[in-house]
Amino acid sequence: MLHPRIIPNDALQDYLISADAVVLPYREILTSGTAMLAISFGRPVVCIRHGHLRDVITAETGILYDPHDANGLFRALIEIRSQSSDESLILRNAKTYE
């Protein structure tokens, strides 16, 4: 389900627990607290391959797509649906960051 709106702080945890993946369709970004929050809930992240995200989001924690590829997000969304994510592996990766 797509919820294209701002999620209130008091409901965010419910959305993260219910999510299969967290999609962050930024056009440009250097760091992302949202990506860190997503992996701290054990959820894989789909985002552009840029900045700090290249170090945080690995093949085990999500999918990074080329921000210059007009179909990159679309392909990443298809790919994430076909992957099985290991929540414990994502959480272990998240714990390596302070």
C-alpha cells in the first residue's frame, strides 16, 4: 500500500513495523536519518545510490539505484518485492552505527 503523505510521529512505529520495505525516493541526499530509522526496525531500504547511503545500505539491507536512471526507482521496486529480507541481519547491521 502506498501512503503518500506525512506520517504523524505517534503513528510512525506502526507503519515501520507493518512495512515490507521503506522507499526513500530522494533526488539528492548525503545522509538520511530516515534510512537509519528504517534499518533500526529491520526493514530494507530502497533509495538512490548517493552520499552516505552507499555505506549504510548494502545488498543485505536494501537496494540502491542510480539517481540518473529514469527507470531506476521502478526497477528497484520490482526487485525489492522479489527479494527476501533477513530482519535479524538488517538489525545487526544497524547496530554497527552509533
